[in-house]
Amino acid sequence: MTRGSTGALTVTLCRDPRQFAALEESWNRLVRNCPTATPFQSHAWLHSWWLSYGKDGRLRVLLVRRGEELVGAAALMLVHRPLPRLVPLGGPITDYFDVLVAAEYAGQVVPALANGLHRAARSAVVDLREVRPGAAAEALYEAWPGVGAKAADSTCMELPALPFDQLVKRMPASGAQRVRAKLRKTDAAGIEDHEVTEREVPQAVRTLLRLHEKQWRGRGVTPEHLRPRFAEHLTRATRRMVRAGEGRLTEFRLDGKVVAANVTLLSAALSGGYLYGADPDLRERKVDVATLLLRYEAGRALEEGRPVVSFLRGNEPYKNHWRPETVVNQRLLLATHALAPLLRLYESQITGRERAVDALREALPAARDWRARLNELRVR
């Protein structure tokens, strides 16, 4: 570890994966003391991701302590392409990033994190993707002593945790009527839910991923979801999160057979449906799986006092039926004054890529179908 000091706080940079692993207890206390934290800031998620995706010598976890108490943290790693950058642990399979700041010491911790990260980023641009609006990382951006830039990132959809009947009333009358009819057919089918125990997680994840592949076959499954490293990460992280009450894996059974499964990640602020799989044969029984899952998760969120049910990233049409709130994540770029030209160059590259993608979508609607077929070939 390298060290620095800000008043009564001590700022260190952890590069040792073994030391990061040993932080679990103090890290989780900090997560509970940080009201903006999402499930993706849990130690279970981040450490598991590092074990599956991390590279030797790249770990950069900034830690702020008040005496022995951990009061601030930023989980990052160093990458070299297309230029040296400090990026969040979690990579593309993580929906939200944030730094962790203990609420009672925020006024001290945020400047300490900013100054510590400024020292750590002497030769690299800090590229913080998927920052949820209201995140503590926004305060870090405002306190940054160098130069910065912002860009829009992924779109997320969220619903308030309300009784399901009230969620249905948010829809147009015709849509609400169809949902009620679908649920009557679903209930008539006799599907039962089962919340998986920690011991059952490995087999349940295998079943979920098998159903997920079957569900998306021929329609462009995300290749990463079918790779062994993803399965290892999801199994390991889900086991730990189920044990800690930070996640759940639910199976839905018909005549004793698992026909759908869903991983939900939990924090004080939200309940997020991360990944699900469903047997396509359910369509023949007129079972609407998305509605079945939403009813279940909305009910659980309400019971547990979580204010938001999040669809996480993506603006797929089925989500819009429920008239959710659209939340756009931010991308925060930070650099020292000495690296200002490099940051501006990188910012222009990002903007150029986004414009090219938007133009392609407008000029070539078939591009999405082409990409789906390409993903299918990659999986095969």
C-alpha cells in the first residue's frame, strides 16, 4: 500500500488482491453506512469480479480511514488501452458504479478521496462509467482538483416499490387489462416460486444460465453470459450475496420442474433484477414471464422496505409498458492539469464513437439484427 494523509484521515492505495480480500467485513460496514451504495459496490460482487476478470498488477483500490475505521473507498483498476486509465472494478457486466462515503464523515471523506485519487492518477485518466444520478461520485467530481468532463452513459428504468395493483394502474387501460388477463392464465398454470438457499446456488445458477441461453437462442444472446468466467463469477458472488442478504436467486417451478429463474441484487436503495432465464415453452401456456417476475419482485421490495424496483440497464420495449422512470447514468472523466490535453482527446474520441453509433442506428435499422446474428455465431 502507498499512503497519504488528510487531516485526521489516512488515505491508502491498495494494490494487493489479498489485502482487498481481507477487507470484506470493514467494506461491508462502509456499504451499510453509504446511502447511495448499490449492490454492485458490495465486497461480494467486486471481489468475485476481480477473481474472474482481474489482471495481475492492475488493482487500484483507494481507501480512506478514520483511525481503524474504513470511511471511504473507490474500487478501481488500471488499464492501458486505448490510453492509461483508472476504471471501476466490475467492467461491462456491472450496471452501476459509485465510490463509498460514510454519510457522517462525507464532508471530510470526499475531499480526501479526491486528493488521494488525484495522486494515484498522475499518469492516467480516471474514467468512471455508469454513475447513477445522486451517487457519491458526483460529489467526488465536484471536489476534483484537476480537470474533468461529463457524458451520458447507459439508460436505466426504475419503478417505485408499490403494491402490484398500483403498478398496473400506471399503464394505459388496455395494457392493464391485458396484464390482468395474463396473470390469471399464469396463476391458473400453477407456477410456484422457491427462494434458493446459499447451498443451492451453484446448481440454480447453472439452471438459470441454461434457461437464459435457451430463451435467447437465435435472438442474439450476450456472449459473455455464456462464458465460464461469467458463470464462475455469478455463482461465487450470488452465494456470498445470498448469505449476506445482498441478493436472492428465485426459481419458478411448474409440476416440479424449474421453468424460470431470476437473480436479484439488493441494497437499501433498490432491488435490481440482474439476470433471468425462462423456458420458451412457457409462451405456449400463455405465461408472461416478465410480468410474473415483476409482480414477485415488487412484492418483495415492498415487504423489505426498498423504495425502488430497478430494471437496471436497457430500455427494452417490455419495460416501457410499465411507464417507468428513465434514469440516465453518467460517465465522469477526471485528470490532473498536466493530462488535460489527453483527457480532451479522449473525450472527443468518446463523442465521435457515440455519434457514429447513433448514425448507424438511424441509417441502418437492420444493424441490430446483424449484431444479434454475429453474437449467436460467437457463442457457437
